[in-house]
Amino acid sequence: MKRTIDVFLCIVLASLALSARGQVLPAATQQEPRVTAGAFGSMFQPDYAGNGIAQTSPNRLYGVGAYVDVKFRRWVQIEAEGRWLRFNQYDTGKPPVGNGEDNYLIGPKIPIRTWGRATPYGKFLVGIGSANFLNGHATAVAYGGGLDYRLSKHFVLRAFDFEYQSWFLNPTLYPYGGSVGIGYKIF
């Protein structure tokens, strides 16, 4: 009887040893980068109303844009975006006409935490801004954040995205605004 119990215990221990794993994924595997590309619509309050004076514009600017997010790791993400604000320009009546703005920015994006399908994030972007009223381009810095909501395996809703920008010229401009859009996870 003792021999039967010993054999049974050896079989049970051997089967447990074969199926036991210390980790779900091997430690040497690496998460592949994920790339999401999307488009959005924006509404911005420019900080220029005409005549070379930085002041609140009587009209908000509307426009479209595109973004690309590259996620290397949980805390290592890069976002690049371009925005073209061309609709509802304030007509100054003198050349250059209008106060439309474009900007091209890139920088780190930091996800705060994921709750179900929603992921709030913060971002800090640097790039260039150009406008009808400028002679050339200005260095632009944007601070912002928003909320991405995963709709499916490949589609992400950018529920809202807010940016406060600083354009370094004389005088410094501080446009701000928000965007809403949708993205597609390429891989």
C-alpha cells in the first residue's frame, strides 16, 4: 500500500512540474512597436486678430489635422501631428489677409492609466507654426492632454484632445484649442 501511495505521489508531482510555469510570457520576449494613424477636426482660439497685435481674435479657427502615435513601450510613446486651421478666418482687410494657422509638432505622449477601454494621456510637443500674418515660421511648443477610447481592435476614438501652445516670436502668441478624431491601429 505504501508503494502505491509513493508511486501516485511521484506521478502527481511529475505532472505538476511539467505544467507549472513561472511566467505567462517568456521574459526574453519584447513587445513590438504599435503605430496608430488618425485624423481629427479642430477648433482653436488664435491669439492674433490683425494689425500686428497679439490679442484675442473675434473668430475661432476651424480646421483638420492628422496624427501618428508610435508606442514603443508602456511609458515610451511619440506623437507627431499636423494641423491646418483655415476655416472661419478673421479678414483683416489688409495684406496678408486672414489669421489662418498651421502647425507641425512632435514629442512624447504619456498615458496616465487605462480604465477599461479609456486611456487619458498628457503630451508635450515641439515644432513649427506658420500663419498668413507671419513672415516665415515660428518655433512652437504645445502642452496638452486628452482621452483615447478604444472602439475595437483597430479603431481608436480620440474623444477629446486639448492643447495650449506658445509661439515664440515678437510678441509671443498663445493659441489654444481642442480636437476630436478617430485613429486606426496599423500594427
